[in-house]
Amino acid sequence: MPRQPLTGDRNFDDLSERFSRNVYGGLKGRIRLSVLRRDFGLHLPIPPFVPHTDQPPWRILDAGGGQGQFSIPLARAGHTLTLCDLSSKMLAQAAAEAGRQAIADRVTFLQTPIQSLGESLPAQEEAFDLVICHAVLEWVLEPQTVLEHLLRWLKPGGYLSLSYYNLHGAIYKNLLRTNYRKVEQGDHGGFRGSLSPINPLYPETVDEWLAALPLERLSTSGIRVFHDYILDRAEREKDPDKVVALELALSQREPYRSLGRYMHVLLKKTL
């Protein structure tokens, strides 16, 4: 099977249904959303994660937001949301969900890459209180440049929620599957038609990029720190409540955190 092309950032028009089912559907999606909601509740003074607050509604940018599984509930809580993505199909699904929840008046959908947001948002557009960029960096050719673009749209004192695919986790799972040749060759990019990213990232590399930006780190969590390494599917799925509870308990503890299939970092802009 051929590798996914490395000629451009990934557009999910051809995989939108599989993405919804495999990434956010089922126990994998429940773990992901549970970790994200826990982190937000601990560090961001924003409804619905902090239900009783005088904080006025925020302006939120979900960059590469796909179907808006995480951000549309924020619009439902009263915030104003701009959601951009390369995929017209992803955006159509997000718009349909916003319509079902009667919040379409609070959501703006833009079919554009993050790097071209300046062409879609007015030059005088105010910066956002919160920028969300989940599972995007590993699908673009120049992830460090994307981070710099995100900072342009984040106001001083605003928050950045960043998640990305952890290359350490990909290597470890291949070791457990005895895919030794793949590990030795550094062959970690996904095949065409798969949901394995084209450009998985080492957390050490991302941390270097973030350290060079005017950002204060608030928290770091691993997402799916053990679930994906249970190779027997029946065993993996048999006690979902216990799995979620233990994933939350271990997600910020080493060495488990560093084995997360995804990393989630919350940061605050200092300048």
C-alpha cells in the first residue's frame, strides 16, 4: 500500500466518516474528550468546564477543528466560535451539528488552512481568548510554522490548547506488535487511506518550539497512555468506565504520560 503523499497538508474529505467513527467514536474518543475536559476544568476559567463564573463569553478559534466535537459544545455554552478546516465535508458535518443544537448564529465556518487564516479573517479582527489546535500538527508538512501562525491569533493572556500525535507512542506500539523492521527504519508515517499521521512528532521537539514562543505552560497530559497498548480488543473494551478512570489518573504521571498516543498541552500567552 502506498504512503500518504508528502506534497501538502492532509485534507480529510475522503476520510470524514471514518474519522468521526474511529477518532471520536467509542472508547478512544471518550478517553480523549475526558482528558481534554479535565485539563480545561483545572486550568481555564471558562464555562461549561467551570459552571459558576462571571467570565464573559469568549471568542474561540478552533484551528483545523474538523467536525467540532470538542469546540461546538463551547459554542453551546455561550461562546463565539470560529472553526476552520481544509475539508469541506468535515465543515459540513460540523455545521449540521451546530444547526441541530440551534447555535449556528454563534459559529463561523471557514474552509481554509491555518496558514491562510489572514485571508479569511479581517485584518482588524480582534485576537481570540482561546485557540484550539487538536490533532493537526502531525498532518502538516511544516508544524513549527503552524504554531507561529496560531500565536498571531491569540491575544495576550489568551490560552492555547494543543494536542498532537506522539511518535514515542507509535514506536512503542510497533515494538509490542514486533514490527521491529519498521522501528529500525524509522518508518512511522501512515499509509494512504489510513488515520495514521504523515508526520508524527517527538514531544521533545514540540517542547523546543513552544519554549521559543511567548507561552507559559499550564499542564501536559498524555491521552490514551495504556488503552491502545492492550492488543486484545475484547480485553481493551470490557470495562470502559475503569479504563477511563485509570487513564485520567495516570495521564499526568510519568512514565505513563510520555507513552500517551497523543499529548495535550495547555499554555497561556504572556505577551
